[in-house]
Amino acid sequence: MTIRPPRALWVSFPLGRPLGNPNDSAFQREVISHALDLLRRPSGPVLEDFARDCSEQQAAPAVPACPIDFSTRPEKISDMEQLLANFDAEFNSFYTWYSMAREQNGRTAVGVSALSFDQLISLYRDFLMDREDSMLLAADGLADRLRLGAEDLKSCYFEALSAQPGQPTDAASLADWFWGKTLAAAVINEVRKKCLRLNTKEMDLAGKLLLVPRSQMHRFK
Amino acid sequence: MVRLKQFSEDERSHLLKLPCPVFETTPFVPPITPEQARIAVVSTAGLHRRADRPFAVGEAGYRLIPADVDHDDLIMSHVSTNFDRTGFQLDLNMVLPLDRLKEMEGESQIGSLAAYHYSFMGATDPRQMEDEARTLAALLKYDQVDAVLLVPV
């Protein structure tokens, strides 16, 4: 190892939330100030613990009170056409909230796949229904497109939920809600299973690692 | 990162198997005073502007983010699906705290904020990023940056 270490502040916050609390500028400032103060230390090693947990670790997360009832999601969905039709209806319910959220927030995280939502839903439909003549499946980089499409779909759903009053903002509740309650997650899981069946290097990687988080795989076993 | 005891057994076992490098004990740079320092942010969140190219699996490169970037112009194409993205969706400052650093610059708690900031995609083995990191270090020097706030996800 030819480099020497940076000064480091360890934080206890969930992976993906290194500044702790969303929309809490005082808390974020505290984290940054503590980290930058380490620059004054004359000698090392400097690996210090930040003393506070973020708010979601201090209180039990609220259960999402989603106004749309997904409790009818079947345990086993054997008919792919039915799943895709139900997903389409679910997506429409969320899209109206998503467009409101985008307007309210003045920003969106959607866009990494460079596909419109119509194209994205068609991509998944064509992929899962084995429509080999589909233009959407033809070009190179299909595994990447399937992965980035899943990211856009998740962003759409999470942003839609954020526009509804009284919804949770903690990482664990949101992940459990999406992967446990939505048909979008069921569709992504079907995409994952098909990627594994195709048995190419890119599809195998996507199926094993890039579509469903390790922490949520237990739902689909 | 959240405490190991808060992970599932599978996740904990995976993390404990990751290599953990041993460093010398000397700090990377001599001490400096934040109030006089020009600060840049380097994120590993796989962030980039919409017009830029998404990160690919195994990519070691970085993407450029100007200090005055519109929040709506930044998206995240990190290849890992295993970390929370909702924090970023709720508040860009959760992974790229430019607004907080601008406030601190305004209150003279840091010397100045750099003109450009950068994002890598943290799923790539850091050893493969060495060439890109050296290039970036030269660019940071050119921007007269004294210290970098490394923000991993």
C-alpha cells in the first residue's frame, strides 16, 4: 500500500445515507463539521466515531400507510400476462403521484435508463414474454438496460410515495414496502429469474447481483 | 455505515469477508485549518449529470459535477442494488452536501468551495481506480483545493 490513510469519521447511518437525516441541515452540518475538524489533527491514525445515530435509528420506523392497498398481491403469480397487466395498473396509480412529486420537488432521480416509462414497461413485457422480435431487446447492453430500468422504476415509486402525506422516509421501511408490497418488485424479480435462465455472463451478473438487494432476496426464495 | 449487528446474517457475513487494508499510521496530509481551506467533495455514489454517461459494471472512472449544478440534473447509476437510494431521492445533500458546504462557506467555516466536484462508482475495486485518482488529484491541485471531503455510500 503506497498511500497513507485519510482522516476518517465513522458514522452509524444506513448504507447510502452518509449524511444521516434527509432535509435536516443542522444534523448534516454537524456531521460535516466533525469530519472537517479532523483536518486539524497533527498526528494519526485518525479514525473517530460520530457519537449520534440518525433519527431512524432512534425510533421504530413507522409502517407505511399507503393509500393504495397492495395486500391482494398473490403469494404465487403463475400467469405472467396477469402479473404484467396488474403491474401496469399499479404503475398508473403511482405515476400520477410521481408526476406530482416531481413538480413539488423540482427534481427527480429518474432518468438513468434513458427510457421513457412506456418504453421501460414495454422492455420488461417483451423480455418476460419472450418477444424476440422486439426492437427494445435488439440492441447491445440489454442487461445494463434492464438494471437501469429497475433503478428508474424504484425511483418513480419512492418519489411517488414521498408525495403522499404521512409516509415514512427511513431506508428500512421504504425498502420493505417496495420489495414486500409492490408488483413492480415482483416484475423485477421475474426479470432477475429470466436473466439467470439465459446463462450469459452479463445476464448472470445482473440476475445474481444487480437487480434485487441481498437483504431482500429472502422474499423471493 | 450501519453497525454490523443491524445487518442480516448473509449481509454481515459478506461484509466481514471483504479485504481490509492495513495502512501506515501517518495522516495523509499535514494538518490544515478548515476555515482557511478550499474544499472539494468526492463521492462514490455513482452520481452524474443527465447528459453524462451512466456508470458501467467495473468502471474505474469519475464524473465531473460543477459546484452550481442543478439538483434535478444529477442522477445515480451505481451498479450495486444493495444500498439505499431513497436518501438521495429525498435530499441530494445526503450524498453530495454541496448546499451545506455553501452555507459553511458563507459563514466562513470553510475557506471556499471548489469549482468542481467528482463522483466515482464505489462498487469497483479501488485499486483499479489508481490511475484515475492520480489524474483527479492533479485536477484538484489545479483548482487549488486543500482538502477533499470523501463521501462514501
